[in-house]
Amino acid sequence: MVAFESGEHRRNGLHHRVYRDLRESSDLSAQPVILTIKKVCDAYATLKANIRAGNLGPKGSRRRNKAESKPISFREDAAQAFDDRCLSWNTDARTVSIWTTAGRLKGIGFVCSEGAAKMIADHRRDESDLVIRDGSWYLFATCDIPAPPVTQPTDWLGVDLGIANIATTSDGQVMSGRRLERHRKRMRALTAKLQAKKTKNAKRRLKAIKRREQRFATDTNHCISKTLVQTAERTSRGIALEDLTGIRERAKAKHDQRYRLHSWAFAQLGAFVQHKAERAGVAVVHVDPRNTSRQCSACWHTHKANRVDQATFACRACGMTMHADDGGTSRPKAGGGSRNIRHRAADAWQRGAVNRPSAA
């Protein structure tokens, strides 16, 4: 409340205003009070960033006015950050010691894989986040792993992202979204059926399958991103992706297709590719996606009519026909979206108009 009423959102300024009062009015020790102040300042910094980016609408909009008219509040089960003074790890014994308002709790066990334990022991840095999700507790550790230097690519692997086909490469490899779409339809039907029953067993089952669709989509994106990075690393190429920022606002979809559009986890897939590529030293560029599926990669003729339907490309200038996303593997690769992305990547890399991964 002090931060909202005074407008003081800087850590040092808010610290001088509330630190002494918090210590006197609560049982919190010094470090938890400092972390509490930091959490409030970080929340207001996030709010300001969302306002500047236009994520809450223009000035005067209902959503933005609602966000600016009241102080930021936190849920009881919200994630809480702990530094090394409040939480310590013992990876050999698989235990943590954590400060709580009831005192320090020692010897709390945690489970993880051998690889994750070694990574935490060797590379963990700064704060750890304690999160409760669906009744289970999780500790998120931040690990700072040195990335290898980025290898100069000899060529580019163009990747066309979509809904029907999640990823299509310039090599002609199609990673279909059919299996994911079937899973989503099955989960939607099951959820609707259980919600209609309104029994205790139905509610228990709904709780058990919560987030299952999300986990399935995340696993699919992990598998696809791993395949893309391994292919690029094996062939000494970089990865070219479309810059799809704001695609949900720009794309026009019919009412029955909006669920598919908003379930499309392209941003997550791009983040997975970027992360895995940095670990492997593979270059990644993002190119302008406009007309990539309407342009012929043989004669460069661009026209809306070139895209016959979702799966078919037919150039009105040179007559080449093929799959709209790739160029096929048994015929000349002229006109696929991924092929055009590959060509644009080379120009973008040479101009230096992209953010190249850091080798630090």
C-alpha cells in the first residue's frame, strides 16, 4: 500500500520508507523483509513494462485503468523467491534448509534426476523460487551455464511454423500437429463430459487431468525443438525462424478456429529452440514472416493467389506447384514457406540485423 500511495517503486527509496516499520510490526527478520520489498518493486516494474508495451491496452482503456487504480496484491500461494541466506541446498543428501515464519526447517527432501542435481551443484546462482502447483511443491533453481561460442553457419535450416503442421523445415521434414490436435479434442470432450456430471468423482477426475493438455503440448514442443537443433548442429547450419510477435492480434480467425489459434504455443517452441541452440552453439535468426507462403522461391513472384489452399502452392508466374510449407524432396524446391525463410535468413545474418546469441 505504501508503494501505491507514495508512488515510490525504487528499491532503495521504498526500503527507507518501510523497512523499520516492517521489522517492528512483524516477526520477520532482516533478509525476508528485504526480499519482500524487492518482490513489491519487481511487481510494479513488471506492471510498468506491460503498460509501455501496450499489453494492458491504450491509455484510458478499462483494463489499464483497473490495473493502475489499485495497489498490486499477491495470492497466498504465489511463488516466493529465496536467496542463499534463506534457502540452502544440499544436493548430495537431496535436502534443503528453508526459512519460514515458523522458524527454519532443515532436512526437507527433494527429488530430481542425477543430471539435474549435478547441474544445481555446479551452476546454480542467485535466487530459488518456491512454487505450489496443484497441491505439489516445486523449487525452481536458476542455473548459469556458460554457452559455447556460436558456430558460423554454412547454411540455414528454414523452419515454417503453423497449426496444422507445427514445424516444416526447408529439408522437407514435416512435423505434423495432427497428434496434438487429436489429444486436444479428446481432452476438451472429456472435460465437457465431466463438468456436465457435477459429481464428486467427476470433480476428482477433473482435478487429476488438469494441465494434462498443457503438458502434452510442452512435451511436443520439446521434442520438435530438440530435433531441429540436432539437425542444424549435425549439418553445421543455423536455424531460421519466423518472427511471429503479435500474430494473435494480427491473424483473423473464424469463431470456431479461435481456440486452435490461441492454443498455438509458437512462442514456447521458439523459446525452446533458442535455449537449446545456445547450449549447442547453433546460430538462430528471426526473419519477417510476411508472404513467406505466397512467394515462389524459384522466380520470387509473390501473389495471394499463389496460395491455393492450406497445403498447396501454385506459382502463377512460373507454374511450379508443391506443398505450401516446404518444397518437397523429390522435385525442385521452389516456393515453400520454409525455403523462403531460409533465403531471408542468409540476408539477415549478413546485414547483422538480428540479435545473435551471446557466447558468454
